[in-house]
Amino acid sequence: MMAFQLRPWAETKAMRTNRVPRTGWVYRNVANPESVSDHMYRMAIMALVTEDKTLNKDRCIRLALVHDMAECLVGDIAPADNVTKEEKHRREEDAMKHLTQLLSEGLKKEIYELWEEYEYQSSAEARFVKELDQCEMILQAFEYEELEKSPGRLQDFYDSTAGKFNHPEIVQLVASINTERNTKIAAASNSDPAS
């Protein structure tokens, strides 16, 4: 049995998701866009604070930390890249196999299976984390609009998630974000001399 050594694995691209910017923000010319690591970390924190006792919170945190790990090799493939779901999955699957090859058998199996669970949405935890993924995206869009003082500029991110939230905690958070955002959009349009 090969002994796991943290340093060789840490030096692989697996630990470099902090250098991979989220593509959607890059395409929309957002200054200093969040990285894949930023995104996964905030999702893990959001999972940590869920109060849903029916979910395995530890599993949700692990799923959040692993779900986009392949992007350190394949990049953050966005819908605008016109890559089919099948091709995206194939690339990410190859990347996950490559990334886990230096790990002990137990860790390799655990991380790969977490990634598959998320990919196939095969558990309540995976479905919750998928909603966190989309919720974190619109929360980030809201923050970028505030930073840029451009309410409504990133509407397409909101449109892409419309109707996709079911978990009560996430539905409540999204409603809160939308209410605050709509207030800011209305205030901006009322103060616009062109209107």
C-alpha cells in the first residue's frame, strides 16, 4: 500500500483552484473575479450553517469542497463555452481520476465518489449542494453589482437559476437577495435622469 504524502499531492494542480477564476465573471468583465476555491469555500461555509437536520452536514461540506475540484485542470467550463454536458462530464471525470491518482486508495475512493455523487445528484445532500452552488452564484452576482454600483447588470445569472430552488433555507435566502436587489434596481432607475 502506497503511503499518502501531502506534499506531492498539494503541489499538483489540485490545490491550485485558487488560481482558476470563475469563467462567468471573466466573460462579464468583472474586476477581480472570485476563484473556484473562493466559490467552493463559501459553499462549504453555507453548508456548515444549514439547520436542516435531515441532511448529513459533514457530507454536504465535503461535497461542496470537491464538486468543482476538476476545474483546476479543465478550467471552469461555462454554458457560453458551448461544450456539451457529456463532454464536460468526460473532461471532469478524466481530471478527477488524474487528481486522485496520488492519493491512498481510501482517499482516492472517497473523493472520487463524492464528486460522482454530486455529478449524478444521487443524494439529498448532493441536491442541496447543487442548490448552494447556484445560490452562491447569485449571491456573488449581487455583491459584484453592489461593488460596481451597477444594479441589474448581471441579470442573466439570476435568469439562469429561476425556478431551480426548492430547499426552504435556500428559497428564503434567494428571496431575501432578490428583495434587496430589486430595491436597489428600483432606486437606481428612479435616480437615473434619463428615466
